[in-house]
Amino acid sequence: MQIGTNQFYNTGSSQLSKLSAKADTLNTQIATTKKFTDPSADVVAYNRLSTIKQANADSKAYDGNVTLAKSLLTQSDSTLTAINTQLQQAAELTTQAATGTLSDSNRKIIATQLQGIRDELVSLAGTKDARGQPLFGAATGTSAVTQGADGTVSFGGTGEVSAIPVADGTNIQAADSAQRVFGNIPTSDGGTTDAFALLSNFISALNAGGDVSKASATAADGLTSAQTQVSAVQGSVGARAARLDIVSSQSTDAAGARELDRSALEDTDLSTAIAELQKTMTIISATQASFTKLGSLSLFDYLK
């Protein structure tokens, strides 16, 4: 007579089924290196992973903006340095032109040199960025400056371009308009002029000949103001570049923290999983052996 109740077999079968399911789960986790592949297996973890995934996507977009902004600011800095160099040369020539011993022909030579500097400033003002857009473009217009047939230079648009979003709630002005760089130079009558008009007027005075002391003083004061303004813009560019470095560092740190969270939620700890699988397989083997042995016992053997 054998002991073989439904409860005995059902209990044994249930235990083996649970152990087999656990072994299958561990095998899958080891093979895929993921704790789960079905969202229903851990709804809380899945929702958290979805949030991390969206944050990573946003961060990637912001990182692209940071790269663009850094490129624009770096190009702006080098271009502003070149502009300041040209203005400094113009200031030196202006001082030279004010020398009373120079003849009209000497001053015309200086006028020619200043014309070359002015042309170079117009060229620098029209610099294109990596996207093929005006580096010093404004909110409106398609060019930073335009030059008419008579040589008159005017600004191609008005307003500052929109800031670039580089992080959640953080925007950076990556470029400055030509108006901000070259314009708004104060004059003695309380008005304003720009670097191009300032040089043009002085060049005309030198070409006209005669006493240029007043024109030289006006040009010298204007060029000093122009250099101060360009230096101020360049200082602002440097501050914004430093801010971008901080934003970039913070983004890297945040990405690292998110990766740690993701790994803890999703990745399989292989050493732990393998050890757990070995333990489970041992338990399965022991359970199967015990189940077989107990199932074959006769009542006589049981009573002995």
C-alpha cells in the first residue's frame, strides 16, 4: 500500500513548479542581463525607468545645444579679439594722423590704411558661424551688416537673437548682434554712432586735408569707446562660456546619477543571480529526489 494523497502530490507539484519558474526567471535574467523584460513584472521600476529614459532624451538634446552654444561663443571670442586688434590699429593711426608735422599726402596714406581697417571690420562683422548663419546676426534680417553702393554700412537687422536652452530652466545667449558689438558709440552731442561711420567720417576728413585736430580728437574718443564696448562684449562672452562649462559638468554628473539608478533598477547582478540559480537548482534536485522517495514508500516501510 502506498501513501499517495492528492494533497501530497499537489503540494510537491506546486513546489517544483515554483522552483522551476524561479530557475527560468534567473536564467532569463542572466542571459539578457536585465532583471525583467515585461513591464508587468515590476510596474514601479518600469515607470521609474521610463522617467529616466525621458530625462536622458532631454539631456541629449540639451547637450547638443550646449555644444552649439560653446562653438558659437568660442568663435565669437576669437572674432572679437580680431575686431579689437583692428580697432587698436585704427586708434594708433588716428594718433599718428593728429601729428602736426604730417602733410596732407601723409594723412591720405593713413586714410588708405584706415579704409583697409574699416573694410576688415565689415568683413569680420559679416563672419558666418558653423551653421552658415551670421555670427553677429540680429533677431530680424538675414545679415549682420550690409554695405551700400556708396560704401555706407548699416546693420542688417534689429534685436538680439533668442537664447539657446541648455538645461531645464537655463538659457544662454550664444551670440551678440552687430549692433551690440559695433553700434551705440556715444558722440559729443549726446547721440550715438557706430564704428563704421566713425572711421568713414575720419577717413573723409583726412582725404579732405587741412586741420584735422578736431576730427582726430572725435575719432580717438570714439575708438576708445568702441574698444571698451567690444571688450565688454568679449567679457560677457567669457562669462557665458564659463556658465556653459558649469552646465555641462552638472549635466554629466546628473547623467551619471541616472545611470546608477537605471542599473540598480534594471541590470542583473550576475554574480548574485548565478549563485541564486545554483542554489535553486540544488533545491530542485533535492525536492525531486525527496518527492520520488516519499512517493514510493509503502505503508509497511513507513511503519517499520
